[in-house]
Amino acid sequence: MGEAQVTDWTAVAERMQAHSPFLSRQMDRFTAVTDLLAAGDHDAALQAARDIADPADGVARSLRRRKGALALVTAAADLSGAWPLDRVTRTLSDFADQALEEALATAFAERYPDARPEGFVVLALGKHGSRELNYSSDIDPILLYDPARLPHGEREDVADAAVRIGRRVSELLNARDGDGYVFRIDLRLRPSPEATPIALPVEAAIGYYESTAVGWEQAAFIRARPAAGDFALGDYFIQQIRPFVWRRSLDFGAIDAIVDISRRIRDHYAQGQAFGPGYDLKRGRGGIREVEFFAQVHQLIHGGRDPALRSGNTREALRALATVGVLEQEDAQRLDEAYVLFRTIEHRLQMVEDRQTHELPKTAEAMDNVARLHGLADGGALLDLLRPKVEWVGRNYDKLTPAAKDEALSHDEERLAAQLTDMGFADAQTPVARITRWRGGTIRALRSAPSREALEELLPGLMRALAKAPDPARALNRLDDLIGRLPSAINFFKLLAARPGLVELLAELLSHAPTLADALGRRAELLDGLIDTSAFDPPPPVEVLAEQFAQLEPGEDYQALLDRVRQRVNDRRFALGAQIIRGGDPLEAGRGYSRVAEGAIEALARATVAEFESAHGKVPGGEMLILALGRLGGGVLTHASDLDLVYLFTGDFLTESDGARPLGATQYFNRLGQRITNALSVQTAAGPLYEVDTRLRPSGAQGLLAVSLDSFARYQREEAWTWEHLALTRARPVFGSQQGRAALNAILSETLERPRDFDELARNAVKMRGDIAKHKPPSSDLDVKLVPGGLVDLEFLIHVTQFQHNMAFDPDLRAALAQLAAAGHLPAELVAAHDLITRFLIVSRLVSPGSTEPPEATRPVVARACGVENWEALLESYDQARQRVRDAWAALAARFEEK
């Protein structure tokens, strides 16, 4: 019963008159509004409340009378169930905006009647900022001004002018007279309120939040918005401080601060923590503030990466967090239901006498009064209604509070060695040496006192996890390398301390995956992306990824996009690698790697085209197409795969672009292709992305980077070598319109399926494979790609067989093989061989990128990834798979080898 049930006006009026002296007075005071409520027309009553004041009243009296009438309407609509909580709080918040706007206009008109009111903005924070004002709430604005634009007297200092305007606004709304007050105004949320004037220059405020602000202020600005005055100035300020609020790299110092605030609230309001009479519904354990803080902590953790999570409204934030999987749907729903109930009962408390109170009454009589205003029998029923939700919210919020800390690790080396031995280290001397080095202050990332404090907090759990790691020594050495490369370690350590499960995952990754360990050394914040289980879900479809990768903050440009895409793509790739180490199917991960690459191509190519068109216009009738070949064309990549791309364009190559700096079509698309290659491959401050290989284009490295579709078709008909047609079996358009892709696919089909001299093609293919074996031999028996019976042999076998029977031209190698096997052209057992060899390739790129035998502790990971019981069984299955491929290829090649 969070929101009261709809009842008739008579019952609502009786409850208001019997249990709320304040509302009873408003009913007598605003009889016209009361009559409309009695008729059940709440919308008309609201409009009447807005129109109630006489223009002769002046703004102060007008606002006070409207506030009283609005209080009556919202209370009646709330108590009757005609309006849900969201409409009640939005109506109150909208009136606060209107009141501020009118008060500000009055302040300007009184002091500067001939000046345009600009250069001054009122920012709403707290519940006002999120449009969730409660029934008897104060408002917490921040007042900012632009010294260059704020009107002021000829001999008046602009700072004094801003303060005088702010004081007048506060006086108009805050002062109490015979008509009451409009809103209590609290200006203490501004920077350093004890030392700063009530109105601040906007650039000074920006500088404060960029350099000096503390953690709780970061959370406060989740709900900030311009509410009155110069909205352009307010929007500018919000945009400038957005990086302070929404950080891609987790700031666990800020999150610690929020949790510490709630801890101190629990301590300071100790008398209101115990549930029962006197319980503080706002600040008590399991109350309103803990629902809000729980949402805000998760917003700060995830919102830097996902703008969809940045709503200041608590209920919207909970829904968004559940939608993306940060919160369980059931947990989000229970938090929402509790929040609605708590806010509703908070309103009942405040309706009694229009007091800003959040405490349940301490006397039985007063408790019964509030309960009956809500429509319940007595105070006991009200406590029964609240108790289960308060208790659940409190238990849920306790998840954010760190558990009891482990015993600190000693600074005495002998005692430290004993502690590490107890944890399970077989040789404690190496970890003792590492810890001593970390504590010595010689490592850049550990020179600050806060970073060393964070290290000490983390060390017991970290070393315990490393002792249990599959390869403790290797994990410890890689962690040492990682810390040595970090510019700062404090957030990295605080993340691990706050998420103990990540410590175990980190130990696994450091034990098994040097590729991922190296990536962490370059960007430790990659670990941020693994803080919730959704990181281990398969990547969404390409179009969804492209939209996610391309999201920008207001004001960010093309250069910012390059950084954003690199961050988001590498987050996804890192998560896919972690999935494999954790036991995910490498084949599914390989398809995920491919979708991520395609999403990056789509996002960057689309943005690069738009950027290029802004300078050179468009080529009439022409568009850029991108053709993927190789592993990307086949839709399965490894962590280390480069991208084999061919740039093509439609339309007449003799045409010219229509922009301010026109280019001929061929020059236009060649320069555009180079720009796209750079967008995909050039390293930025956010790190590398992909290596791009364009040598498979017509005429190879000697040919134009981009050619027209007509030229491409003619080249394939008249000039292409056998190896180029073999490569086209795995060709697939990955960028361009549907019409352009269809035209390109038609050329591919015509090229692959047309009649040809198969014997000549087969002889050339067999010679090519021999040349590869001669000039690029395998580095070891585990070089799964180049070894006899490996992937290269399998690819040649499939491609030659496709041309032999003129069928199964599917770019997905496995799909093509399955079709050929189903038709009886290749042994069916090759499908399983393909799967094993491909899984082995994908996992080996993470654990042994040099194609060497993986460390002993890592071999079970590789075996599990390949779907076999242990390393010995894997080697046996691998040998069998290779033998099947080798036999099939040898049987085909024998007919066409040069004698």
C-alpha cells in the first residue's frame, strides 16, 4: 500500500480535516479549489491553484498563496490515489522551478529594470534536481553567474551584484509572513560554503569541481540541473563538470565517501536507527537515503561507461540499472516499492503540520494520527506496513559496507613470511620481496600515502587469492609488472578491495593470460568492466555495439570519438578474453570478437564519412563499401587478429564531390579509405585498436586503396590470381548501405560461381600451400595455424573443394565445411576437427601467444576450453584432428602436385 487507494472525496476530506490541521486550514482558505476537488476534478483544481493569486498581490504573496493552494491539491490527489507518487513530486518540483524563476525575475527587475536578465543561473540539486521534491521540502540550489554578462551598477562590483541578487531571491522565497513561506532555501551545497559568497563565478566553480571537490559532491551532481535563470549558462556548467561526475575509470575514493557518509549518518542519527516509534524514515538504517545512495553508488560505478544510467531520478535510475543487468530485476523492484512506500509515508508525516520532518512519531497518539491520515487503522498497522521493507533495504545496503577486514600483513619480514606461508605460499621469500618493494616507495604508482594505504587494505585478500592461484609465482610476477607500469594505483587497489571476487579473477588472468596481463598493464581500468556479471554475456548484435561505441557526451568531437571507441572496444575484447579463461566457449568468444570488430568498423567508418563529408561534400550516387576477408570475413576472430579489409565505392569514378573542397570520386574514396584505416589503427591516448591489412585489395599493395565496384568486378573477371579467388570465399561486406552490400554480394557470387578450369586452380592452390610451408614453417607442433594438418591446410582443403563442386560459398568456414560434409564431398569428422583446432587457436592466442607449450598450471584451462578432460587428452585429440585434416588434404593435393 505504498500509494493510497482511490477513495471518494468525502472520505479523503474527513481524513484531512481529522488528521491534518494544516490541510484543514487550506481547505477553509481556498474554498474554490476545495469545491473542484470535491467534484473530483483534480486537474482543474491544480489550474485553479496556479491562478489563485491576485496580480496586485506582488510576487512574494502570490507565490505563498499559490504554494498553499498547491499543497492542498497535491495532498488531496495523493491521499485519494488519483495521482501516483511521481506526479505528486513532479508537480511540487515544477512549482519550485516556477517560484525560482519569478523570484529571480523580480530581483533583476528591482535592481536593474532596464537590463536584460542574463548571466545568472540557479542550479537545482538533491530531490529538486531530480524532480522528486517531497511535500514539505527545502531546496538546495547553487547560484552561479557569468561576470562578463551579469548586469550590475556602474560603480557596483559584479560579485556584489550577484550576491545581492541571490540574497533577494532567497528572501522572496524563504521569509515567513502571514501567508507562510514558499520554500526554505539551503545554500550550503555550494563549494566551501563557510568561505565563499552565496553566488559564485561559473569558471571558479568549474575549477573547484575539477580539482578540489570531494567524493560526496560527485554524487550530489548526479541530480543537478538548471532550474531557473540563464539555462545556457547552466548547461555549460553541467557539461564542463560532467567528467568530474561521470568518470570512465572508477573513482572508488568517491564511492568510499558515499558509503562513509551513510555510515556517519547512521552514527549521528543513532536514536533514529532502531525501527519503531521515532524511527527516521529518511536517515535511518534501511530508509530513503539508503535506497538513494544504493542507486547512486552503482550509477557512479557504471555511469561513466553507460550514459543510460545517469538519470538523477531515483526510480528511473533503479529501472535503468536493472535493464542493463547491474541490479537484479527483483532487487530493483523491491527497492522501488520500498522507495515509493517510504516517500508516501514521509509525505503523510509532513502533511500533518507542513513540517519538514522524517521521523515517525514517538507517541502512540501521534503515530495513530499519521496512520489514519494514510488510511490505516492505527500506528501498529503502519509499523507492520513499513517493517519488512525497512529491514530488507537495510540488509541490501549493507552489501556496500566492507566486511570485517583481514588481519593486516606485518612489516616485519619474518612475521610476514609466516603469514604468507599460512596462506599457502610454498616459497614465501619471493612474495616477501615483492611486498617489501611495493612498500618501499620506489614505484611511481605507490609514492603517495593514499595509494600505499589502499595497498595495505588490499594486501591480505590479494595475497590470499594469489596463494590459491593456479600459478602463484607467475601471477605474482605479472602483478608486479602491472603495478610497475601503472601511473597511479589507488583506484586499482580500491576496486579490488571493494570487489573481492575480482581479486580471484585477477589472479586467474595473471596466472594464465599474459596477453590480458599486458593489456591491464597498459590500462588497469579494463578490470572495471568486469565488476558485474553482464560483462560475461555475449556481445549484442553489431548494430547495437556500433551505437554503444559511438555514444559521445555533448560537446565531444571526432577526436574524442576515436578515444571512446578504443576504450569501449578494448573493454569488450578484454571481457571476452576473461570469458575464455573463466571457461567460456572460445568459438562463441571468437564470434563475439568479430561482432565487436564489426561494431568498431561501423561506428568509426560512419563518423569518418560524416567528418570527411563536412569538408568535401558527397559524391553524387557514390558511397563507401568495406569488404572483410580472412578471419573477419569468416566471422570468427582471435584476441590478436588483425583486420583484412578492402575499400570499394559505388557510382561513376569520373564524378566529383559537391563540397566546399571538391575531389574527384577516385581521389575522394581513396583518401576516405585512408582516413578510415587511420581511425581503426592509429594509436591515441586511449591506446591501440586494430592492425588493418589492406594488401588483399586488387593489385595488392601496388593498387589503389579504393576502387569502384565496376573496376573490382572487372579485375576479378580478367586479372585476379587464384589466391585472390580463394580469398574471396571468405569475403563479406561489413560497411555500406543494404543496396551497396547487395551489389557487392552479387559480384562475389558471380566471381565464385562462374565456370573455371578447376584443375588449374587446384594446381595453383597446391603450389601456394607448398610455398607457404617452405617460406613460413610452423614455430612448433602447437603452431595450430601453420602446422601440417592445421588451420591453413583445412582452409585450403575447404576452399578447393568449394570450387571443385561449385557450392557452399559461405564465408563462415565452419558453415561451409558442414555443407560440404553434408553433401558427401568431405569427411563429416572434419567438422569436429575444425572446432577443436579453432578453439585451440583462439585460447592459445591468450595463454601462449608464441605458440609454445603453455605453463603446466595453464594446461587444464586450455583443455577445458577445447572441451576435453585434460592436457594429455587434448594432445591426443589434437593429433587426431591434425591427422584427419592432413590425410584429407594430402589425398586432394596428391592429384595436383607438380611431378
